[in-house]
Amino acid sequence: MSVANTQTKKSVNIRLENNMHHWPTLKTVLMVEKTLKESDGPVSLEELKRKLKKKIMDQTLRLILAYLEDKGPILIGPKGISWIENKNSKFLRFIEKSKVIEI
């Protein structure tokens, strides 16, 4: 199943195709997670790229962000990408209801 084919449309503009040139490794996903966790507040995509310890292809980074947003630990909003992981089910339902998708 691809991220673009999920039932709810995500704010990260990514289309998964059969010709993906590079899929992220677990090490890369964990590096992005750690960088977002350590950020003081929302970071832009370009700022995130600068903070990462090694370079990542844009397509790969967007795939990781779409995955993390779908799983819930991050929120991609108009001010940037924020780490919001919270295991409280009431909080997670609130965030899911309040997501705004701009077209």
C-alpha cells in the first residue's frame, strides 16, 4: 500500500511510484526522528535538511516524513515540521480532528 493511496489525504505531497530510486533505511529514518525530537520547535524542510548529519535525497526525506506523519509522531503544519509524539489517546484524537490540509 502506498502513502498516496491511503484513505485520508496527507499534507506531504508525495506520490509513490514503482520507479523509486532510493528507499530509506532504518538508520536514515531513525536519524530523521532523532533530529526532529531534538529540535526546539517547528523546522522547515530546508532547515531539517541542514540539521541532518548526512545528506538525504529529497524524495527519500519526503517519504520518511509522510510515514512519520501517518504514524503520528510528527505534525506537518504551515510553520514547519514538529515532533508531537504523545501516547495519550485523547491527545491523538484531538490532533487527528484538527489537522488542516491546504490545497
